Amino acid sequence: MAAAPSPADVAAPGSFTTVIGLEVHVQLQTATKLFCGCPTTFGAPPNTQVCPTCLGLPGSLPVMNRHAFDLAVRAALALECSIAPFTKWDRKNYFYPDLPKGYQISQFDLPFSSDGFLEVVDPKGAFSRRVGIIRVHLEEDAGKSMHDEAAGTADSRIDLNRAGTPLCEIVTQPDLRSPQEARAWLNELKLLLVYLGVSDCNMQEGSLRVDANVNLHIPRPDGSVAKTPIVEIKNMNSFRSVERALAYEAARQWEEWRATGRELGSAPKQTRGWDDPAGVTRGQRHKEESSDYRYFPEPDLVPVRVSADDLARARAAMGVPPAGLRHMLAERWGISAYDADVLVNQGRDLVAYFEELAGLVGEGKVASNWMQQDVLRTLNERGGTIDAFPVRPAALADIIGRIAAGDFDTSRGREIFAEVLASGRTVADVVASLGIAAVDDDALEALCRELVAANPKIVADVQGGKEQAAAGLIGQAKKKNPNVNPGKVRAKCLEIIRGL
Amino acid sequence: MPSDPLQLSAVEIVAAVRSGDLTATACTEAFLDRIARTNGTLNAFLCVDREGALARASDVDARRRAGRPLGPLAGLPVGVKDALCTADLPTTCASKMLAGYRPPYDAEVVARLRRADAVIVGKTNMDEFAMGGSNENSAFGPVANPWDTSRAPGGSSGGSAACVAADMAPVAIGSDTGGSIRQPAGLCGITGLKPTYGRVSRRGLVAFASSLDQIGPMARSAADCALTLEAIAGHDPGDSTSLTDAVPDYSRMLDKPLTGLRIGRVPEHFAAGLDPEVARGVEEAFAVFRELGATVHDVRLPHAHHGIPTYYLIAPCEASSNLARYDGAHYGHRAEPGGGHRAEPGKGHRAADGRDADATAAFESPLVEMYCRSRAEGFGPEVKRRIMLGTYALSAGYYDAYYAKALRVRRLIRQDYLDAFESVDLIGGPVSATAAFPLGEKTGDPLAMYLVDMYTVTANLAGVGGISFPCGFTAGGLPIGFQLQAPALAESLLLNATDRFQSLTDWHRRRPPLAV
Amino acid sequence: MSSASPSLSRQDVAKVALLSRLALSERELDHLTGELSKIVGFVSQLADVDTSAVEPLAHPLDSQNVFRDDVVTPSLTRESVLRSAPRHDGESFLVPAVLGETGAA
């Protein structure tokens, strides 16, 4: 083992690079399991969604779910992977009670796709990272084993409902450079997969799981780079946990390296579990023989050949991924990259809402402002989905149109928006019931003359060249009639004063 | 029509049941009585379903009386190898591991038999998990050969072969991974067909080696095998490896003349190791085929002699994985906690040599202990040997030298067949090197037992079909088997050639002098 | 007794037995070491076959692209699922505690 370096030998704390690679499992959004017709519905009572095949009963055989394969190909295409023309399945052999066959059907040496990437761009410009994808492959999930440690019983309970659920495994290159980047990249991956209908990526229900490999590259004064041993972190149940665990682990490795000087290659890869409440990673025990999975070709399945036609069809069915959509929105509606990012990150349905609204309004920027300031804020407060949002694009466009026509100002428009939201009534209805009938020109003129007559000081100021003094008239006008348009009041008052 | 159903062929039984000359009930009772009288001697059946079979038979009779349509195997008693799942009967694979196990579903072949109105009379004995060539690896005792009860019936479908030979059922279902239909058929003097890989659905067949396993019929004649195969063959969407090709009408093609048929003869088959009496019987069979208008040509299968080592790598590798599911967690045998005096492998060897360590405490967890002890108690020695051999050959550092190497030789073996079938239509030869051997003769020597499959494993490795039928008897009165092998999906030719052979010979009509 | 070519040590066999999850007594371990060495020696004769230009053949079939539609079929009843279980609590299979152990990745 290398001698522990004295603090003088090492670079200043924090001058290391954190090197991160991710391994993500997502559950594919199919109705049935990968190899049998059992449903994949989450939350069913234990062992009620199982059959001979997913129970691994003697004599049972797998038949591949076409939709699962198609979704996996869609994911790989969206991740810019090459799709192998020929792919096969392999058995990964190990004993565990949530794995009823004693092997997992997975892919070993010929995954159906490899060599892709997914870019994550921080909309505020903090970073931009293209993360290489080593491979994407299709495999079956295991069941669940549950142990009630508090009860102190000798048994674990096994529920095989999840066994055989289709999973896509996505393995990245170690291209990420900070916990924040890792979290942002995961958000982008999730967005992509949800957009394409590949997975619901619900981490609470286990449809997205992340393991992370992390180590530090520490430059030495002599120009060489010290690399700390790679640690695999497991048990992270949210993207926030991923970020926290990576940050903790980077700091831990830094301290460990400072204390021991231990470098990559001096010890086998360590697996550490994230303890979220405690906010620390803990070493997990390592079994020497557990890595001998004895992969061999699954003889119960036949290989798959993917033709150029198949790929063309898969591409056509894929739809526009989020990155493309951001560009498209910015270009088509003249909104900022930041605004496009905010809209796209809310999902496909919200983008559809926005596009309908912008089309009706005929102007992207105003529509985008309303989306960001009013629709999104309200959605966040109320919860729920955009589909169920009570103010439909036509109604919102109506409000925006009336503001543009000078019927009322924006703040009045917001009140109407709030009332439509709360009551579910039409805009016209709300406008009428609030008495927001547009103030007609005669009434406006009468009001303005009354104000001019009552405010000789303001009139004098305006006549003295201080037109901004007219603002005082507008405030009074609004008090007398909340429905007046401030711009019109201002124009009419100035006109009357000039005519005096 | 003879009054004794035991003397009727399957074809005759079905015709008689359909015509009303024989009731399914009377037929079934006759065979059940025969089973009751002989099974004590032969141990061919692990379980007999008297009640279920009679209920089934009476249903067939009722439907016939009502003028309702009957299936192609109406009233035909069938014995089913205990490797096929039956929802109403235990399915044990002759293993303590699955003693009393009742699957929640029927194998596809069993379902097809039922749909064809066959009467399943029981489950036949076999080598544990189909691993063996003598039926001595059954956890429930060996089967005796009906021709000489001191001898083995062959295996692994020994119970199926013996039950047909001893008139306990006119037809039985077997499975063949390396010869397990053909070799016992040969040693018991019956006709057994291993179809092309994928011709018959494997769904519900307890897997031994998935890329080699195939289910097939065992009966007294090619005609009876043809009738049965028509009922069980065909595409099953539940088996990804099941072929989609249409099933020919095998029975109608049986009597096609063999004029111009080219049969290959492999000179290497007659090298040292082949019993002279068997060699003579086989050569006489070639003569019969010549008489039938066929021509016999020498062909080479240059890699066939590598068949046994190739097979004994591939089959154990697949088996080690297929049998991993028997771990005591979800079904099957589970060792009682805390008992036993077995060392955990890898730990116990620290103890002094030759001493059986009580090293229960050395298991790394109660779960690992449960696994190791359940499997140690549930599996017999041959199954353990093959699991370990396969595990070893797939393990890190050995995969290329053993498993991958065997797969390469497998391709050479298959290519040999493709080349040979360029010049001949069928390949003939012995099915095993000797006639039935005495029980116990090879049980102490696994390698000697492995060699009994030397003429049969290559068909499984190549995925082609083969049929075995009696072509004579030894001076000691034991049947000699002849094997024909055919290109993929040429079952009709195998059955046609065998039927023509049986039209000119009566070896297949002989009955063992079984004293019961 | 055992063949000249690759013979297995007792330790090898013990390791394979653990991978295979088979408990062996000391006697069985001795016995299997001899038997497996002999069998491995026998199958090692394949090393003499020239396969340098030969691709592995894992399966006799040439078929490919066998799929089923994503359509739900009935699952088993829990009663029939647990009927054969050595131990269960009416809902789940029960196995000795899996505390701290992990399956695969």
C-alpha cells in the first residue's frame, strides 16, 4: 500500500474531480410481464400476479413480449444507441429467493444496443454534458423479499408479483463530473423516457432504480493524477438521494484518500449502501463467489434480428424527444431557451397545452409568460395534471385577447383567471358577473372630465410639461370604476387637458 | 376382433372404440388390471390413476353413445413419463426433490392427449430428472426390463418403454435428451420416436437440457407412433422453440414403398465396442431394407465420436441452470432447519480428511444452509454430479475451454449430418452397443453409463429426428434395437421406413415371457 | 485413477459445490473429487478437435423473432401458488432471513 501522503503533498481540498457513472434500471410500460401474460400493475396483493412462467415452476417456458422489446428499442434509439442487427438472451445464474428460476434472463455479450449518449444542458448555463451510454439491454426483474427486522422473526417474506417484469438496463460511461450533474442528467433521462412512453419512471414504485459508480481524480503537484478506488452506491430512492449520496461519497473518498492514500486497483470494487435518514453511505458485505454468474445463452428463447425496416418503423413511432422539442418551441414561438426548457420539463401534455394556447393567442411570448407565471404556479399550488386543469387554453386565450383589446388590464385579467379557475365558469360569464363590462367611451369621457375638473394641481403639472403626473388621475379613475382601462384613461385625460 | 384389448394395437383400439366394438371403459380396465398385476415386478409406473382413467373412459363411452364426435386417440390408454406436468397427478421427475409435487397446469402434450380423448393411466418411472441410461437413477427404485427382470430397461424413459413392452399401456410418452426414448425402446423391444427438435412442444416438460430435450411417442409399432405423434405434434405459441411447420398426416404415408430410398450406413458404428450379436442384428436389418427396395450406402459422420464428450458438457451446463430452481424456497423439498451433519462446501474441507464434519455453523447464513441442505437431500448422486459438472464447465475461467468448445464441436456434428443427408435420405445403425445390461452393472461407473448413449446423442446435438425399433433378438432372448435418423422434419420418412420394415418382420410383435 | 489431464482439487470441487448450492459431507467431497476429475478428464478430449474456424452452436434451431402480444392472461390463484410452498403465511412464501444479503446487481 502506498504511504499516506502528508498534507503538503496533496492539492488543496476540493481540487479533485468527481467521476461518476450511472447504472439505471427502468421498468417498461407494458401491460404484461416480459415472458408471460401476468399483469404488471403496481400494488396488487402479494403473489396474485404470478403464473407458472414467472414462478419458475418446473416445465414452464418464456415467450417474449413484443411490446417490451419495441419499447426497449425506442429507448435505445432515443439514447442515440446503435441497434444490433442480431441479439440474443442469456441466463445470469445466482441463487436468491426473489429469483425463482435461479437465473435471471438478461443479455450478456450481445446486448441489443450500445454506444449512445444523452446530453444534459443546464438552462442557466452552469454546465453542459454529453454522457456516453455504454449499453442498453433488456432483462427481467426479480420479485421482492421483505424482512421485518423490528419483528425479529427468522423468516423473510417473498412476493413474486414483480418477478418477470420487463426492465431496461442503461449503463453510462463515467462521464458525469458532479452530483448536481448526475441529478440533472437523471432528470433529463426520466423526462425522455416518460415522453416516449417507455416508462413512468416512478421511483417510489420502483419503476426507476439507480446505482452509481463514483471515484475521485486528484491531481498531484507533479502533474500525475491519483484515482481513488471505485465505489458502487446502492439503495438511493430519489434523485435527491443520488445527489446527496454522491456528494457524501466524494467527501468520504477525499478524506479516506488523505488518510490512507489508497488508490484504484488496490482493493476490489466496494459496494456501499445509502442510508438516507443518516445521510451516509455504509459498506455492504461482499461475497467472493457471488460474481460468478455463469452466463450462457438462454436455450428457451430464440434470437432476435432487427431489420432496417424495423428500425425505420421504430423511429417513426418514437415521437419528438425533449431536446428536439425545446428547440422546436423556441424556434416556432420565439420564446427563450430557458422558457422552452421550463415548458418541456413539465411533460408532453403541458407542451400541448402551451402550443394550443400560443396558437390561439397568435403570440408565443405572451402565452409563455402566462404559462410560467400563472398556469404553472397554480398547478404547483393545486397539484394535479394539466389535462385536468380547469382553465382550458381557449379560455385563457380569451382572457389574454381581452387584455390585448384593452377591455381590462393584466391584473384584472389575473382576477378573471382566478375566478374561472375557482368557479369553472366561462370567461364571458365571469366578466359579466364581476361587472367588468367594458367601460364605454362616453362613460370614460365623463369620468375623465370629472377627474380633470377635480384635480387642478395635476392639470397644472401636466400643462407644465410633467405628463407623468397624469398617473395620479389613473389611480383615482380605478377607484371610481375598477373596469376602466388605465391606458385609455391616461390618453383621454391628456386629451382633455390639452384641450382646456 | 380379438377379445383381449391387451393384444390390440393403438390403431385398432381407437378404431374399435369409435366403432363401438370395444368400450373405452373395458379397454382401460384391461390395461389397469395388467398394470396392477405387473407393476409390482416392473416398477414401471410411479403413480396409477385408476379412478381418473376410468372416469375419462366412461366419458368417452358416453359421448360415443350420444353420437358426439370423438378425438383421434379416443379411449386409448397412455402412460406418461413423470417428467411431464399433469395438473391432476403428482409430477416428481422420479426425484425426492419433487416427491408429491402437484403442478398447477398440464404440459401442452398432456393437454393435447386429453383433447384427443386419450386416457392417461398413470405416470411412468424414469431416471431422476431424465439423467441416466438405465432407470436406476430413480429415487423410487429402478424399473425392471420385462424381457429379463434382472436387467435394466434403459433410460431415462425406462418406465415408458417397459410399460409398453409389458402391455401395461399400448402407448407411452417419453422424452429424449440424449437417447432417452430410443435407447430404452431398443432395450425393451418397442418402437420409439424422437422427433425433430421443436416438433413437439416442450411446455410442461420438466427441463433437463433445454436445447436438447424433445418429447416423443413410444409404442409397439411405427403405425401406433404415427397416430400418437399426429396428436401431440404441432406449433405451441407458449414454447418459443416450437416449430410452426404444419403437421403431416403421418399415418397416411406409412405404406409408401421404399423403392429408391437411400439409407446411410456409418462404418464407424461397427468399430470396437459394438456387441457382435447387436452388429449382426443391425446388418440383417440393412438387408431387410434392401429387400424393401432401399439402397444402403456408406456415409461418414467424422465428428460423431466426439458426441459423448460434447453432450456431457452441454447437457450438464444447461441442467445446472435448469435445476437451480429446485432450492426449497417456493416448492419441492426443503430441509428441516438445524438438522443434518453436512459441511458447507468450501468450509468443511478445513476439517481433517475423512471425517464427516458437523459444520452447520459454518454456513454463511440460514438461507444458504437451507439451499445447500435442501438440494443435498433432494437430489440423487447422478443429478448432483451433473449439476456440479455443468456448474464447473460454465464457471469463470472454464467457459471457453469446456462449454464454448463443446458448442463449436456441436456445430461440426450438425454439419456432418447436413453433409451426409446430401447423399442419403436416412442414416441407419445400432441404437446401443449392447442389448439390455444387468441392473447394477454400470451404477458404480458414471463414465461407463455415459457411453450407453454413444449412438443417440448426436441426433439431439444436431436437432434431427431418430427412431428406434426391434430388429432381432440375442441368443439370450433380449431385443436388439435398430436406429434410423433423418433430416429435420422428416418424421414421416422415419415412420414410413419403420412401418415398411415392420410389414416384413415380426420382431415388434414378440412379447416378453413375463411371469406375473 | 484420475485422468492425466486437468484434474480437480478437493478445493475446486468444494467451490463448485457451493456455487451449486449442494452441501457435501467430507466423504462425498472426496468421492466427487475423484469422479469429477475423471469425467472432466474425459470431456477434455475435445481440446484436440480443431475448432479454430468454427462458431459455437448453442441451439439446433434457426428460428428467430418469436414474440407474443402484450395481452394479459389469467394469473394463478394464490391458493394454487402457495399450495406447494414448503412454508408460507397465506400471502407470501417464507424463507430463512435474507438480512444483509444481496442477490445480483
